[in-house]
Amino acid sequence: MTTTIALAGKGGVGKTTISGMVIKYLVQTQPGAILAIDADPSSNLNMVLGLDLDWTVGDIREDLLSQVKSSLTAGGAAMGALPGGISKREFLDYQVRSSVSEGDRFDLVAMGRSEGPGCYCAVNHNLREVVDSISKNYRYVVIDNEAGMEHLSRRTTRDVQHLLVVSDPTQRGLVAAERIASFREQMDIHIEHTWLILNRLPGEMPVPLQERVDKMGIPFLGFIPADTKLVEFEYNGRPLVELGDNSPVYQSIVGMMQQLDL
């Protein structure tokens, strides 16, 4: 069985950093391979994980549509095979599998840029099926989602066991997190558990923030302290998974992950 962990939150709250730390925890403590899905168009989870990224699923989609247009111009059928007799589904399956960046017990698929002005419905449906087919080969799937949650069901048809909603330690951030979490009721996928995480908290939890958290109706998983060491890594471009095991950031993730049924 595959356990899927998805992260959501407004832009800039640190979802990608937390995704990297979750993957580091799974590698160190859990059996089985891990698939990281970078669903943010900015596609920088690879930098956190220390992996090269040659191309994205968005690049593959654009390449396919370009080939379809060329085929139409040459008199081919819009829904038929590509030049050489390969079907669109076979093309996507091969290309997506070839785009996987391989790490130590974890792999990465980057979704890349959003759809352009062309017709993407059939292509996106096939892509979702391909990504889900690949995901079945992994014990854990960690999805670093783009800001908000409205696109999560476009990326996967899989159930999500744990949705981690990330907020900065501000009242405005908590309001945004609450709104984002409310979108889960409107999605086509089943989310079993939803949790709230506060990131970059400078010191102890202020009483007004704690009172607001207590009223949100989302179980509070924990907070991640602000850490100058992590900032140094960001300045130098070092992969954040290289943070020491004693890092306060990583230890906070360890404590939170131990609360989940993984």
C-alpha cells in the first residue's frame, strides 16, 4: 500500500523545505522507496533534495502537443498515433518515466509549468494516469503542491492519507491556511487526515496565535522554529536534506512525523 503525504499552503510559507525534511525522515526511518512529486510550477524541490532536473512533465506535455500539431498539419488524426506509430499514452508513459530524477531511496517527478493556451484535457488525463501508475511502485509519495489546493486533484486520483497545511506564524497566515484547508471538501480525491503546521516560529508560541490555532478545527501537528543554519544553506545553495540530524528544523519534523500513522 502506498501512503501519500501532500503539502498545501500559500506561497512562501516553506512547503518545499518541509517536503524535503519529510523525505529525509522517511529515508532514515521507514522501509521502502519514496516518490517526491514537485507540483509547484517553480520546480525547485530538486534543489532541496540535491538532484539535477533535466525536464518536467510540463515540458513533456508541450512536446506532445507540438507533435500532435505537426501531425495534423501533415494530415494526421488528432487522436491517432504519433509519427512512428507510438500512441500518445505510450509516449507520455515513456517520457515521464525517463524524466524521473533518481536519488538515494527517493525519486523525483517535477510537474513544471501550468497549462498554456492549447487543448490539454485529454493530455492531462493521460498524464494523471501515468503519474498514478508510477506512484504505485513506491511505499510513500510526497506531493509538494503549488499555492492553494485547487490543482491537487488534477495531479493525482490517489487518496491522500495526510494533508499538511503549512502557515507562517501570523494571524493572516492562519486565515489563509484555514481557507485552503476548507477546499478539501470540494475535491475529487479523499483526504483522510488534515494537519496544521506553523513554520519559522521565532521563539515560543504567542498566546494570541495559540488561541487562534485552537479555534481552527484543524489538528495542530506542531511548529518549526526559525533557524539561522537553514538560512545559511539557502544562501549557499546547499541541499537542505544535508542539514544535520540535530538541526532544530529537522528534529521538529521528526517529532511531527512520529505522531502520524506511517
